[in-house]
Amino acid sequence: TIPGIIAPIGCGNYPNGTEEVYTIVREFASRNYIVTLTGCMAFDAALYKNEEGLGVFEEFHDRFDAGGVINIGSCVSNAHIHGAAIKVARIFAMRNIRANYEEIADYILNRVGACGVAWGAMSQKAASIATGFNRLGVPAVVGPHGSKYRRAFLGQPYRDEDWQMYDLRRGEEIRVEPAPQDLLVAAETLEEAIPLMAKLCFRPADTDRGRSIKLTHYIDLSLKYLGRLPDDWHLFVRTESDLPLAKKEELLKILEDEHGWKIDWKKKKILEGPIRGYDAAFNPTNVKRIFEQGPLPIGGGE
């Protein structure tokens, strides 16, 4: 399972120089994320080499697959990443792509674990690219300069009314975890940004295996760069099989002691605590019109 797609895009106005771009690309590619680069960030990532003298485009393969690092082209080539997301909805879920932007964006928002990062955004072009991805349901992280645009799309994870979705299979409304929590968010430092990118790859339709892998990286990156567990990791746990296998008992203990969850220790099962349980057939949508029309093909969940 691929944990997600990371898209470093945008200009070269980085807060602390070009090496941060290299760090982002190498960190995520080494964890089997697909990394797609465009514009300034694509060639800035190539300025550095590893211990063996290889740049990121030499160290990693160039296929759109786990662990791939792909130079898509110039800034305007972001349209190809945009198009790839649309093709996922068309190919895997058989969605109609003619005059159907709302439904395609809804599918991508709930199922396709992708996150853009415009770490050095400084032009109106970069801002418009990020906004275009937001419209399609793909979150973007910007660097500290990004706050100067005076725009952010931030979620409030503890407001229940903001996280109600329709389940097409059951025909009911359901409270879900904040995934993705934000659509456009500024990070002050690289150490803050990297775990945040991993977090913004969570989606409501994740399988338990996919969620476990995403949670593994989110927790690991937070420990590596911030020196602590994320404050909100428990919000993304629906069932015990969502937990990283290597840390399962440790995390179950934290859920019981710090968050008041009820655990059956003999079976190592969660009895009470999650926002919702895991349902492999969960078929989510935010669009009331689609809900009223009835079930659509599921397809395409990670």
C-alpha cells in the first residue's frame, strides 16, 4: 500500500535555503510515498547528493509508483498532477468526468491521499496553483511566507457538525475523523511541515491496512522531527487494526491511560473510544445530491 502522494510545487522563496526541499523529497520517497515535483522545487531538490553521491532523481526510480520521484516539468505542468487525480476517479471508480467537477472533487477529497507543498511560494501563480488543487480536494502546505497571502482553509477537528458525511452504502449521516483536517495551511518550520504533510494524507475511506501505514509514518515523523507523539493521532484510530503493528501495545496503553478508551487486553481489542468504527464498505460523500441519488461504485480506496 502506498501511504500517499506528496507534490512539492511552487517557487524558490524558501525560509532556510534549498536543502529543505531535498530533505522533504528524500524523507517521503524513502517511506514509499510517490513524490511528484514541478517548477523550482524540482531542480532545487537535485542540488544535493546522498552519501553515495546520488541525487534524488538517481537514488529513486521515476515511475508513478511507491517510492518514485518524478520531475513533472515546469510550474504549469501541475496540470498533469491535477489530471492524474481526476483519472483515479475515472479509472478506479468509473466516475463520469464530463461536466462533473463536484463529484470528482468529492471522490478525491475522501479517497485519494495526496498533499501538495509550496514551501517557497512567492508568486500569484503559485498561490493560484495551490488554490486549484484545493478546489479538487487536495490539501496544500505552504511555508511561513504563505501566510502573507492572508488565506487559509483550516478545519476545526472538535466541531462535530463540521465532520458529518453521508455513507452511501448505509444511507445515513455519520461523524468521521478530521481527514484531511485542512486544505490550505501554513507551517513555520520544516520540522512542523513534514509531519503535517503525512497527516494530510489521511482520508475517510482508508482501509485499515492503509490507515495503519499512514499512522505509522505520521507518528514516526512527529517523533523524528518534533520529538513527541502528535497531539491528535488518536483521532485517526477507528479500530485496533489501524494501529502501527510495532507500537500496538504501547499505543493501546496510551489510549486507555490518557484518552479514557476501553480496551480488552486479552484480545487486544478496542471496545470504546473511537469517533467511529471501521467499516470496509464505507462509501463516503459530502455531496447531498449524490446521497439522494443512491449508491455509486465504491472503488479506489487506499
